[in-house]
Amino acid sequence: MADEKELDLVMISPGAVPPVCKIMDYGKFVFEKNKRDKEAKKNQKIVETKEIRMFSTIDTNDFNTKVSHACSFLKNGDKVKVQVRFRKRAIAHPHLGEELLIKFREACAEFGSHEGKPVMEGRQMMILLTPKKAAAGADKAGAAKSET
């Protein structure tokens, strides 16, 4: 039948029982499949993880600057990994780093939520903040309105 219509016999799903085949133009089938794959890849959003480092003895203005950077990252839909590094004898006071991370988390609560408690890894303590879906969606809606 495929030869009569001058088309190809294309196996759509070889894993099915019985295998599913269609009579169609194979070149057109491959072109449309590649087009669908490209479109799916274009619509896919890659979530980056941004990293913010600070020391346990950070000053107030530096802390506020780091918070504003983290909030802008969260608004853009990126995850933020916040690290507090302990230098020299500061490692003897990990509660200071934990308090700093909790304060940081509360300052960014409007734009992101946290995944778990602060975790100690060697000479640094870290926490991961993820963007809230409403904040990321509102930011995109605001960008769409400004374009029109």
C-alpha cells in the first residue's frame, strides 16, 4: 500500500504489541519531530543556583547588600545557596552562623522559602533558598505588562 501511494511505512511505536506503523512521508515525519523537540527545549527553563558567601562577623550594611542580591536572584526564579564561613577560632561559635542564616532566611521570606535547617559542612554552614512560585509568576506577569 505504501509503494502504491509512493510513501514510506514508518514504525511509530516499536515497543507496542503489535507494533504501530503508519503510511506517511518519512522526511516530513522527521522534520516535524525535530521541530517539536526544538520547541520543547526552547520552552524549558533552566534553574540556576546562585551562591552567596559571607563570614560570621559580617557587618549590617554588608548583610543588607547580600540580602538584596539574594532577593533579586529569587525574583528571577533562581535558587540561592547561602554560606557562612568560619575563620580561625570563629569555628568554636557555630551558633552565631546559625543565627545569621536564620536572620537571612527571614529577610528573604517574602521572595523565597528554605529547604531544611542550616547544615554544617566542614568550616562552613549553609542553607538553600528556593523561589516562591507566586513571586516568580508575578515577576513574569509584570514583565509581560511592561512589554505591551
